[in-house]
Amino acid sequence: MLRFLVKFSVVPVLVAAASLAPAAQLSTDARTAIPRDVQQLVVIDYRAMQNSTAAMDLKERVMPPDLKQFDDALRKSGLNDNHDVDQLAFALFRPSAASDGLTTLGIAQGQFPMDDILANFRKNKVRATLIRTNRVYPMAKVGMVICFVDPSTMVFGSKEAVEKSLDARDGVTQSLLNNSPMMDAMRSVDSQPLWSILDDKGTQTMMRQVLGEAGSLTDFESVRKRLLGSWYGMDFQHGVKFDLTISTGDSFAAATISSLLTAAVLVRKMSGSEAEKSALKATDISSDSGKLGIHFATSDSDFNNLLHSPLFQSMVR
């Protein structure tokens, strides 16, 4: 079940976690800076991440090198990510409705020391380029750019990603606010300290990868297009907890996916390590009224053992 915890959190779970943390909600300014065609959005309470040993272990094991480089570049620019950032979000979106490719955009919320950051840019002769009235700054050596859309909201990523973000915020294109299914999903889960929402395509891809060989069965193909979206919440209070809901629109599809997942878990229980078997025993799968629910809970120590297991290693390569 750790496949859910890692594979489908894109980058955010890689740096995430919360303990006794408030909900990680996005401001309206942040939402308008996210393009409409989002496949997955993950939001975390970044300030609280250091309160959990399990969270820090997860971060160190799966945080990609390019994100570490970006963190280093931010610190050198005058931003202290441990003190200035309150919420951190990552949006995986399609640059256009006709595009099959995906682009990742980062959004940070907090109280940023703008005078210090801009002074440091000037000192290092970092020159901004203008997109309409927006100043976009390059981040040396990491191939990314950043833009402060207001004193408490920063967007970052590739030049293309930030340009698309600014187009949405400035009303040139539609934003997340115009995506009713994703906004509805957000309202179902954004009271959690760490949460994510996926659209229909993201959910279908997630389930195929989760099921593995079982995903090639005829039963899955018969219900794949009925997977309408999904959302999950995760926190590290008193251990590690993860709750995922998948909306299918009808009871038959939910029951079919539930049966396939149960079969996949049984197969892994027979072949997995003791840590993996323990994690799978802590996983509950149920379906009701067209929705599939998955609940996972374990202790910090058991989660740490799982981080060292072959199953975990195979999923983060």
C-alpha cells in the first residue's frame, strides 16, 4: 500500500508531512495561479514537516536531486524554506487541452522577506524578465524560474510552467477555479494537513500502476473509464495515516476495483517481506455508493521498517 504513499504524490509527499498541524489550504491567489487542466494537485503543511521523524525519513529517501538543488538555490537567494514557507503545493497539469504531456508547477505560500530576496538578486546580478507586469527570476544551475505573484505567494518551476501559471492568474487562460470537478474534490479533503486530488485521467493511471498485473485484467478495463476522480489525506500524528477515496459514479465499478485491489494485496502478502506484510495488514479496502475507500495506518517504527523494504525501494527508483 506504500505505492499510494509514494508513486502518486508526485513530488509533494517527498517533502511532506504534518503533526498536530492545521489544514493546508490554498489561498485564492494560489488557486488562480494554477492552470485549469490539472491532473494532480498535492498540498502540504510545509512548516510542520520537521515535527515528524517518519516524515523526515520519507523526505530523505525519496526527495529527487533536482528538488534538493532547487531548495539550495532558494536558500542562497535569501529564502529560508524552514521558516518562511507555510504551505507548499505541486500541480501536475497539461499545458493545453490537446496535450498528452504533463508539466509540474510549484506554489509556495508564506511570509517572504521580499526586500532581502530582491537585494540578494541585485547583488548577484540576477536579472528578471517580464511577462506582462510579472517579474520572473532565473534560479542558477537548476534550470528553474520563480515569480512572486504577491508578497505571500510564489510560483516556481520550468519557464513553461511558470508562464502557464501567470497566464491563468492574469486571466489569459482559465485557472483551477474554472475546474468544477477538481474544486469539488478539494472541498472533500482540504481540511487535512496533507492532501491531494486527482482528475479522471490521473486516477485511471494511478489505479493501473497500483494494480500492476491485475490492472491488465478485463475486469479493470471494463471499469477504467468509470474512475471519475480521487482524493486523499495523509498525516503523521500518532503514527502514519493515509485515507484515499476514489469516485466511480456507480456501485458496480467501485466493487470491481475493490475486488481487484484485494486480490493484488493478497498476492503481495504471500511474496513480501515481514515489513511489507505488516503494512498490508494495516490496509483496509471498502466500497460504498459508488466510492472506493482505502485506509492505511501504522506506527512510526513500522513505517520506518517499510522505508527499508524491497517493495519501497522498487517504487522509488
